[in-house]
Amino acid sequence: MTEEEIELSNIARNGTDAKFSRRAQVILASNIRTPVKQIAKVIGYSNLQVRRTLHSFNSEGVDGIRPNYQGGRPPTFDEKQRRAVVELAENHPKDWGYPLSQWSLSQIQLVLIKEGKISYISRPTIRTILFKFCMVFGI
């Protein structure tokens, strides 16, 4: 086995990225002359996906089959806005001039909008932000 085949074999067996492992399996199956149609059926790809994977590997080697994650949608709220949510929740409502014994998600939402920290934010988004900072509200 060549060094590249050993690397592909390790990726196919021990890879932590499922997409990368499947692509390595496609290449290894192709190396033993398995037909594209059969590879597609076993791996769960279309014939076109198998051909594209093979083409990428032939032109760029192992790097050609490495997944290129794009990162997804950018965050709606920047770090400063998320920090404003957390700072409000960390403080007692009376510190902000509100006669409440504790915050609710609705009250946090209203205060953030009223204070001009954020133009709009949903309660589930507030919950998500607070959860990421290990704070639990409204359960």
C-alpha cells in the first residue's frame, strides 16, 4: 500500500468527520476497481457524488476530499449585544430600577428594547444566549 492509501484507510476507519470518512471509503473502493454505481449504493451517495469525489481526489489528492465547511449564517447579535443580555440577567432587577424580585425572559426582552441595547430580540434567543453563558431562565 502506498502512503496515500494508508492515510485514506486510517481516515476511513478512524476518522472523526463522517463526511471525510465516507469520501475516503469512496476512493478506497475505487482503487480496487469497484464500479461507481456499486460504490454509490454502498456509501449512500449518488453516482454524481461518487464521480465528483473521485475527480476532486484525482486533481488535489487527500486535500481534495477534505470537507470545506463554510461556517453558516453569521450571528445576528454581536458580542457586545450578547454581553448586554448577560449583564442585565446577572444583575438584580432593582439595580436597574425595576420593582421585581427576579427577571423573566419577557422582562429581560422588554428592558433590552426599552434601554436601546437591542432593537428586537426573541425570548428563545435570550434563553439561548444565557444558556451559552451557563445561566438558566424560564424553564
